[in-house]
Amino acid sequence: MIDTSVFKDKKAVYYTLGCKLNFSETSTIGQLLKEMGVRTARKGEKADICVMNTCSVTEVADKKCRQAIHRLVKNHPGAFVVVTGCYAQLKPDQVASIEGVDVVLGAEQKGELMKYLGNLEKREHGESVTSTFKDIRSFAPSCSRGDRTRYFLKVQDGCDYFCSYCTIPFARGRSRNGRIKDIVQQAREAALEGGKEIVITGVNIGDFGKSTGESFLDLIRQLDEVEGIERYRISSIEPNLLTDEVIEFVANSRAFMPHFHIPLQSGCDEVLKLMRRRYDTALFAHKVQKIKELLPHAFIGVDVIVGTRGETDTYFEQTYEFLKGLDVTQLHVFSYSERPGTQALKIEHKVSVEEKHRRSQKLLALSDEKTRAFYASHIGKEAVVLMEKAKPGTPMHGFTDNYVRVEVDCGREFDNCLVRVRMGAFNEDGTSLCATII
């Protein structure tokens, strides 16, 4: 039994690195603490509790996590410090050895954070509580509101793919998910709170149903029927799991937006084999073609990794040419980072840091070209935009159904409202289209 009196009037700060799923889970942790009487510390206040949710997708991410932990400890002297997330799961002893850290929780323990806080007394040495990735079996539900308007609904966790370059299965465990009826209820609760847009998140969401005998298509069909939710976005889905049936459903659905995010990682079949990906470029091209046939104005974001072991100059050029000829909107470009324990380390050919940078810049330039052309094709057109709460001193903005960012000269009263606009020219920095309410 938790002694809730310990938490009354305590202040907490939360720091999150990494994916949308991490942000969703941190928000849920914050809500749990709030129910115990803990409030979020205001700017400049010293916190009693610090919760850090970490990422470990690259070595740079690990470094950022360490720096952030040191910063939290320094800025909130005497606070009880909890570190969780992927970096905590993969390197718990390293994290526990950082001065000021009290508890390190792995993926299996994250959902039960409250039981590890005790009476909030500082520990002489950091304590780590983790499970092996094979024993990470629990699914901690989460549906939380982001900093602005949209909600993030966690439907799945973990991954069974074991791509050669990736540590996510070791950090998140095996693929598992919640039940459709429970997830739909979370969506209904978000609608009752005034939510209009939900982003469906997870580690490998197309794999939904492994632990419950359901399917991703069944899930989105039932979510589409939730009254009050006007928009759904699918955060990221593997190309081999993005079935034609799912694409067809989105094209004809009430609330699923013409917006897809599909990891490619390489546009060269030889590199895809080295990565142990479960598709080839022909399948990926088919998915893009299928989307564009049914939803010509769809936004398609693509993940690409440059400089993996085995990616020769020729193989990279194949990736570039493949992407250049693909009707996609934006590239999310990552430089390969070697991760301990991965099979990719056995591949001989290594790419220099300088060459990784060159390749990254070349793809980013291609991405800018494609995104700008996509935005330009919308100038003069009408669209419905969900307005988002703007930071002080910045114009109101929002996104169209197909994820074109627009700036609108309107009052704060339009926050979380769907408004019809006419899109005009680019703003000064070229990141949005200026629009007027019709």
C-alpha cells in the first residue's frame, strides 16, 4: 500500500528524450503522480522529484541522456531522481552510477513507477531494477495529451524483428499490445476531455494483435467509430505491415487522415538484406503507389539511415536515385550509429563519419526539395486546419488533414478548433504556408 501522504504538495519535473511513445508514457507517469498530490514544478522552482525517460537509439542519444541527468541533478539538488526508458533498460548499472540518481527502472518496471518511490528518501547509491528483454511482458497503457492539441494513444509496445542495426527489441521487449475494447475506451475518454486528434503510437504498431489475437485493421475500424475524435494519424508503420486493406480503409474512413509515415531505411535491396529488413524496394514502391492512387494528396514521410555497415558508395547512390523517383513528401534522415550487441557489427565495410555527413546532407537537400514542392502544390487551395496552442509571441498555426503546416492570423480562442482556410504563400522561413480563415 502506497503512503500517499508522502507525495502531498511535492513538486516534480519531467524530462523526456526520444520518440512519441516516450512522451506519451512520461505524460501518463505525470498523471499518476498528480493523482497522488504531486504538481509539476513551475519554471525556476526546485523540484522534489525528477523523472527522466530516456532514449538509446544512437550513441548520441545515450550522451544526451547522461548530460540531461547531470543537469537535472544539478538544477534540483536533493530531489529524488528516477531514470527509466530505453537507455535505463540497456545500461542500468551505468545510469545507476551517476551521482544523484536514486532509482533506475527498466521497461517492465516503468508502468509501476509508484511502488519504487518509497518515502522519497535519497539513496546512498543508485538502485537499478530491470528485467531481461525476454521477461518484458507487461503492457502499460497510455493515452496522453501533448504540449499542444493532439493526444498520443499507445496501442502496442516491443518488437520481434531484431534488425541487424537495432537494439529496440532488447530495450522494449517482445511485441505486445492492449485490447481493442480498452484502447477504444481510452479514445472515448480523450474525446470527453475535448480531444479532437489522436496519434496512434507504438514501437511496431502494424504488429498489433500478437498478444490478443486481434488485428491492426480491426483496431482502426473500431477507433474510426469513436464520436468526438475528428482525426487519427498513424505514427509509423512498417511497409510489410501496411497492408493494401489498411490503405484502402484509410482512404474511405471517416477520421483517418491521408498521412503516412513509413520506415524505408535503405533504397538498396542489398543493404536491406544486411539490415535484415522484411521487404524489398519493390514492395515499398508498391505501397507508395497504392497510397497515391487512392489518396493523391497524401503526405508520406520516410525514415532513411545513411552510412550503415556495408553501405558502399554505389549502394548509397542506389538509395538516392530510388528516393528521388519516389512520390514521397519528406525524408527523416539518420546517420548510422554502432550499437553494442547488434549483428551489424559483424559486417566488415565501415563508412567514415565524414562520408555519413555528406550522404545525410545530400538526402536532406532532396527532402527539402520534395517537401517544398508538396507545400507549393497547395497554394491557393482550401483546407480544414486543426489550430494548435501557440507559444507567446508566435502566430497561431495548425495542420491540414494531409499535414501541411499553416500559419493563421487569428486569436487564441481558435485553439483546438477546426477551421476552414485558404492557403497562400510560404512564411518567411519557408516552414509553413500563410493562410486566411474563410
